[in-house]
Amino acid sequence: MRTIKELTVEAKLENMRIVMDFVNEQVTNHTNCSTKIHNQISIATDEIFSNIIKYSYNSEIGTVLVRIIIEDDITIEFEDNGVQFNPLTQDNPVLSLPLEERDTGGLGVFIVKNIMDLVEYKYVDNKNHLTVKKGFDN
């Protein structure tokens, strides 16, 4: 059975709990996934929403649409009309360097790319679309 739910919130830190509760509620009520997968979905959601807050709208506050599609897996789409930016084009952090020699940033996106089964970005109709997907059995 296919379930689709959407939430639109302003891209501000005060709404992080609303977004996390929304995603966690959908995962809990509509799936039978392991705690590990649930935690991975939560980490990805937190990281992506945080990045939209920090970078997408500069000093303005815009909105973010969070769409969840649950079938045999879970797909979460984040849509905003802020500054066009594809986080997937950024270089992965060099983890072999000592911490003090590493560039700042990029670790969160690296983690998301490694814990989710699919991470895609596209820019359509003046909107950023970042999509993550996770199967329930891996």
C-alpha cells in the first residue's frame, strides 16, 4: 500500500522538531523497519533540513516542503525555492587528514550519502529538490 504525506514549514530552526516528529510519526505508523534504519532516516532528515535552514535562504526565511512516500521503501523529498545548490557536487571530506587540517563542512552530506540507499538532487521550476530513499531491510 502506498502512503504519501506532506508537510510545509518555514525553514527555521524552531521547526526542526515539527519536521522530525512528522518524519518519525510516518516511519513509526506506516513501516515495520528496524531501529537502525529508523535512526538512519532521522539522521538524514536532520542533516538535510539543517542545511536548508543554514544555506538555502541566506538571511531570509522561506518554506520547505517535506514529502514522504512509503511503499516497499521510504522516499523523503525536500523541496525549497531558495538559492540553487546541489550538495552532491561537493567533494567528500578527506577523513584521513587530522581534524585540524580538514576543511569545514561537508561531513553531514557525506554521512547522508553513505547511510541512505539513494540520494538525488534536481533543480526544477526554480526549486531545489533533494530526495533520499531507504529500504526497510538493509
